[in-house]
Amino acid sequence: MNHWIIAPVVLPALLAPVIGFVMRHDIVLARTASIFGAVAMLAIAVGLFVMSGGDPQVYYLGNWPAPFGIVLVLDRLSAVMVLLTSVLALIVLLHAVATGWDSRGRHFHALFQFQLMGIVGAFLTGDIFNLFVFFEILLIASYGLMIHSGGKDRMRAGLQYVVINLAGSTLFLFALGVLYATTGTLNIADLALRLQEIPPEEAALVRVAAMLLLIVFGLKAALFPVQFWLPATYANAPAPVAALFAIMTKVGAYAILRIHTVVFGPGIDATDGLVQTWLLPAAIVTIAIGAIGVLGARRLMPLIAFSVVGSMGTLMAAISAFTPEATTAALYYLVHSTFAAAVLFLVADLVVTRRGRDSLAVQPATVQNGLFAALFFAAAIAMAGMPPLSGFLGKLLVLDALRDPGTMVWAWAAILLGSLLTIVGLARAGSQLFWKSVSVTNDDADEETPEADEDPTKRPAGATEVAPTVVALAVLAALTVLAGPVSNYLDGATEQLFDRDGYVTSVLGTEGEE
């Protein structure tokens, strides 16, 4: 067995309690250990990415054979997601340290490491029950990160976040109970094998479980009609935490891809076509909600949160096709949208810190107004899907993959109109934040916005504060320049994902039935 597969789960699991109990009163030591852990995680993720080129590799915990023991599975898709998480985590952590966000609570770094453990574990697990376990780990950590540094609005949003996710966890357990009662297993490969043997007329409970899991994963992915928790949560979370949360919605999208392709996907008579019927309409409504929210937002953080909702709608529209071409497009857009959302939140943190609030009302220009305007402009065109950054290529790939006559009109109209409204909303926000503010004097600002800060000009952002945002933008630029090689690799990930028999053989050593 390749023991490196479990390393990205074990590393933060060991580091988090050490930071939490030993280093919580020494911020310098906690920062050093946390950054070391993030760098080591990235190095491991790169190694796993390089090793993932062949057949799926399986790690059997305790050397118990599947499906009786716990397994972790490394294939191209899980390797991409682990690498994506590691890069994003290091960028966000450096920003939190540089801006001092981590010092506003004793347990930031411990919770951050537990969050990474849960996210990476969810991407690597080969068992649906352990997917639930890792979901709970990342959610418990995210509760603490959500209310980091306190505040009434943050606590209120955190309470809503806790309640809705507890409801999702309850539904998850119901789905697991139904699925286990029907099949006698929760191992993903074993489920894929057993569901091929169940005739459609005897699969009512299986379909119930499939729909319950779709609701749970849709909740994690902020998919209509369970998307309402995201705007308030992301808008009130500390900006670096919201940037890290950009990967959390992708955990839900990944779970839908993995479970509803390998277990319930094409070729399984018991559930064939069940999920596709509901997923595309929900994705289209999600795009509309996100676009309208961006257009109507009067604060910067909610505007970015709604743009995340819209991007998830676009991603889920691509996933809903459940074809190799659409899945490759979805994976490319998934990587892009994660960094695009993170960049917007990081830029927003730099701007709001120096404006004193995130209202889009006109205020006097801040220090480094031109620099912040340039960063916001680049992040906005990435999120909206305009050239030359990777969002444009991602949406082109999604549109090209959604050319089925039955879905093309609705999907194209939703994505194109949603993009237009998002562009308008982001342009309006940029104009209010940077363009109009240039010509406003302090006296004018006091007349137009009496509640404006008396001293809106804060200290300039240092190089260490701006660098993580620039690096994230550089990743988006690299994703554009290297679109060909990236797409080729993702084609391989998609091919593995749809090779159900290959997955079953790697995990169980048993061929799936035709």
C-alpha cells in the first residue's frame, strides 16, 4: 500500500490538537506550525498528484479488505481536489497571518487544520459513511471559524449555519440507513456492484436514498432550494474564512459527481436518469438567484457571496448532464471558480479594512485606491467569466458541453443572462468603490453619506498582505495559459470517474457486471 495516501489526513489531524493545546497562547509558534503544516500538505498533494496517473490506488486502514474495512482511494479526480485544497489553504493562511485575522481568536490555526482534515478526507474516502464523518469534521471546524473574532451579526449567521447543516446531517444519516438496509454496504465500490443487481421494480428505497443524498449534497453545494444559508454565512464570516469556504461548496459538487456517477449513475437501471431530472432545473434557478442577488446587493460581501451562488449554479448545470464532456468542463470550471471566489474575498478584505465597512455607498478614496481597483477588476472579470482569464474558457467549455436539444435553450439562456447580470452588478460595485470615490472630497462624502468614517484613509497594505491575492490571480492566469494540458489531465480524471468497473476492480478486486 502507498502510505502517502493517508498523509494529508493524518498531518492536520496530528497538528491541530498540538496547536490547540500547546501553542494557543503563543501566536508566533502557532503561525509557524500552521504554515509548516500547510506547506507540507501542499508538498504531499503535489506528490499524490504526480502518482495519480495510473489506475486508482487504494489504502486499506488496518489492512482490512474492502468492503469490510475503511478505504481511501486516490485517483485523478481526488488528486486534483486535494491539490486544489492545499494550494488554496496555503494562500488563505498566508493572508490571514499577514493581515492579523488569525490573532483575533486563540483557536484559529487549530480549527483551520481540522477544517483541512475534513475537506481532504472527504475527497479521498471510498466509503459513504466515512464521507459523512469527514463532512461532520469539516462542519464542526467551520462553525468555529465562522464565528472567529465574534460579533452579533456573525453569531446570528453562525447559528443559522449550524441549524441548517444539522438538518442536512440528519437527512444524511437517514439516507445512509435506507441505503444500508437495502444493500447491506456503504462502500462506494461495493454499492456500485450491488446496485447493478437490483431490478428497477424493486429499487424504490434505493431511489429514496439517492434523492436524499442529492438533497444533502445540494445543501453543501448551495443548490436551489437549499442555497439560502450561503449568502448570510459567507457575507458575515471573516474574509479569509470565506475565501477558504470557497472550497466547501465544491465538496458538495464533488460528492454529487462521485456518488451519482459511480453508484447511481449511467448504466444503473434502478436509478438511471433520476438525478438528471431534478438537477438541471435546480441549477438554472440557482444561477438566477445568484445573478439577481449580485445585481441587487448593497454591500460588498453579500455581493461576492451571491456571485458564489451563481457560479455554483453554472457548475451544477454542467454536472447535471453526467456525460464525459460535460464533466471535464465542470471540473475545469470548478477549479477556476474556487480561486475566483477566493480572490474576490481576499480583495474585499483589503478594501473593507481600509474603508471601515463594506457598504457600496460612495466614500472618499482610500490609500492605494488604484492598486485595489486593479485587483478587484481582475477578480471580477474572472468571476464573471470574461476574457482573458480562465472563467471565459470555463464557461465556453460548459456551454459547448450543454448542446443537447432538450436542455440547450434553458441552460445557455440561464448561463449567458446570469453572466450578463453578474457583470453589471460587479461593474456597479467597482464604480462605487473605486471610480466615483476618486473625485469625492471628505466634505462631499460627509454630505452624501453622513455615517461615513471620519478617516477612511487607512495605512497602506504591505507586500505580505497583497502577495496572497496576487498569487491567487497568478493561478487563474496559469489556468488560462495552461488550459490545454489542464483539460487533458481532467479528461483522464473524467475517464476514470466513468470507468465504474475499473474503480470496482481497484477497490474490491472484482469486475463489475456489464
